[in-house]
Amino acid sequence: MSGAGFLLDLHRCVGCGACVLACRIENGRVLATAWRRVLPLNLRRQPAGPTYFLSVACHHCDEPACLRGCPSHAYEKRPDGVVVHHEERCLGCRYCEMTCPFGTPRFDEDKGVVSKCHLCARRLDAGLAPACVVACPTDALRCVPAAAAPPADAVRFVPGFIDPAGCRPALHFVTPAGTRRVELFRHLGEALRR
Amino acid sequence: MSRHTGHGPLVAFTSLAIAGAGLIVASACFEVVHHHICPSALVAGVLLQATGLTVSLGHLGQKRRAALALRGAGRSALSNEVLLAPLALACAALTAGIGVWGRPMPAVTVIAGVVNAAFLVSIGLVYRVRGQQTWQGFSAFTPLAGGCAFGGIAIQAGSVTGGVLNMVMLLIVLDAAVFVQRWREVAAIRIPAASLADSGMAYRDQLLGARFVLLDVLPVFLLLAWPTPLVAAVAAAGLVVDRTGFCALALQRTTEHELAEVEEILASAPNLHES
């Protein structure tokens, strides 16, 4: 792994939303659009069906499309891989909303600028973990520091999460355990490729 | 799927800019090939472009920082467009000024035509975003082809001397060829049911069809049978439908979109279900 990023254990995430709340509080976005979101994947499309949760925010891509397209250099990729957005340079043109294939940048109507997750860069600089990671009660969401390697069984893509724009997101997944689930994910991956 | 909302000023800007630049490019073509000069078309092109540029500011959340958009010139497609827009307008204004008040200078008109053509291409490249499924391939060339077709139609419709019908027909045919390719590309994309529920997607064939009829089919018949300035209005409506449809049919492969597709596959293949 070249830069810092998140690691999500799909077997552990229960979709409680603590990460979303922690992100809101840490970044003073209690009423504003959340930077992190928890997306359910309901395997049977039934209320009680087995469900996986993808807790996603900015993936701090190795080749960020937002940075590539931004006309005003509002985005910066730090040496540790964290992609930060400088609001004071943002025009509010919302081009990054179009270029990011993960729906990460969010337009703030009140401020007239875009904003997004910065991996709690200040906390990282102080040697602390991001607020969402600290708040996760099941240890499903973790932060992989720059230059550190993710677990050997971690994968970059799971059904429902692909890289359509060649951004190389720095997000890794630990997939669900069990042979049947592994098979299911394999079949799903093949079906989606078709 | 990502639906881009609140982009009314963007649709207005691109419609006006494409119409304006298209008039300049078509004028330059006519001047080079047929030595046909139409100062009123040049003036109209300048006015449309200037209005479009003004309207485009309405899209920005921070209008006072608009000049910062030039910082990414050479790297960002949007910066390139922002750089070319005033340049194209300045060239067009110079050509129009010379055409109206002075002696026509074909070289200046040709330069203006080339710069405006580059501007139209730059508009197309802004939207050629990886991950945006419906904005790929021939979509990037629709501003240039559509703008030139509109310009030719408008000049021919407003011409009292008979104009340059053959060349106008050629521009329309070129636009039709480009647009049919875009239509085919969009039609080939598998649209998830969740996206089909959206009004734009639900009526995508009607939207694409309306654009094709208004800009490429109706003007041909009207120019041959009833050549009045009304034809230009029909073509202008076609351009507006083109840009509205372009935004309304945006289909981005976001994580939400992918998850919706996975759930759809699961629903259609019960043997994949977990027990």
C-alpha cells in the first residue's frame, strides 16, 4: 500500500452508523451532509435477509480523479497519501462531483464549496486514529497508515465496489468468512464482469 | 447512479456557448468555401457566447473565485475550457467588429473559427469523465457537430440571398452521424432498474429522439420547403434538448450504483443467494 487508507472488515461491520456520527461530530458536520455513509448490500432483498454494510467515505485514491479534474488546485495529495481539499481554493464548480466515481465530494450549499473526508489528517499528524475508526464498536473499520501493509487476506474490490475510473482507491476489505459466502462473492464478481 | 441536480446554469451556458461558437465556426466555413459573409451571424454568435459566459457564473458556489479556474490549465479539462471561452469570445468579437464596421478580413474569420472550434471540442472533453457511462465515445464530439449544424441552419434560415444550402446540409449530415453514434452508445448501456425509475432515464429514447428530430431532421425539411427564421428556432430548441438530455442521462458508476446492480443480479439469480 503506497498511501494511508481505510480497511473495512465486512464480516464485522454491523451497520450501526457510529462511524458516520463520529465523523459528523469530529468535523462539525452535525447538520451538514455527511462525509461518510453506510451502504447496505441486502443479499436477499428482504428486511431480515443477510446484509453486508459498506462504510465508505473518501478512499484517498492513488490516482484521485477529483485532483486530476479540479480547475483550481483545491485538492492536494499529501506525502502520506491523504487527499485533502482546501475549501479556500474551491470555486464550487462541482466538477469533482462528476469526476469522482465513488460519490465522495459533497457540495455544501451554505458555504458554496465542496468538502470531503480528509482522513482526520490533524489527528493522524498527532498520532491519533481517525474519529470514525475510534468510534467503531466492532473494530470493523481500521486505518492503515502510509507505507504499512494491509492484512494478507485483504482485497481491494468486492461486489458492489469497483474502480471504474482507474483511481486505485486506498480502501481494502476483509471479506466475509465461510466457504459459501466466498463462493457467493466469486459468483457475484463474475456476474458483474459480464 | 449519480444524478446531477441544480445544474440549470450549466445547461444554459453550454446551450448558449455551443450555439454562439457554432455560428462563428459555420460562418468561418462559409467564408472560406463560399466567400459568403454574414455579419449578423457573427454578431449573434458573440451575443450568445457573452450571455452564456455570464450565465455560467451562476453555476459557481463561489463566483468571486472564478479566476482561480485558470490555475489548472493544461491539466484540467475544465480549466482548458475556461481558458478557451473568453479567447473564443474575443476572437469572435473582433471578427464581428471587422465584419460590421470595416472591411471583411477572411484570415481573422478563419482564426476565430479555429479558436471557436477548439472551444467546442474543449466543452466535449470536460464531460469525457471516466466512470460516467453515458458521456463516453462520440458524446465528446456532439458540441462541435451540434454547434456547427445549428450555426449553418441559423445562417441559412436568416439569409436573404439564398445562402449556402449544400454546405448546411453537409454540416447537418455530419452532426446526425455523430449523434447517431452517441445514441447507439447510450442505448447499448445496461441501465439498472433503479436508474430507470428516474424520469430522465425513463424517457431517454424520447429525449434523444427529440434532439435528433429538432436539430437534424426537421430543419432539413423546413429549409427545403419553408426557409424562414423559424427554422433557426427549431434548431435552437434541438440544442437545448441536447444539453438537457446530456445532463439528465448522466449515469455514473458510484458505489450506490454498483450495489443496486449487485442486488438486481441477486434478485434475478436465486441460485446465487446465501442460505
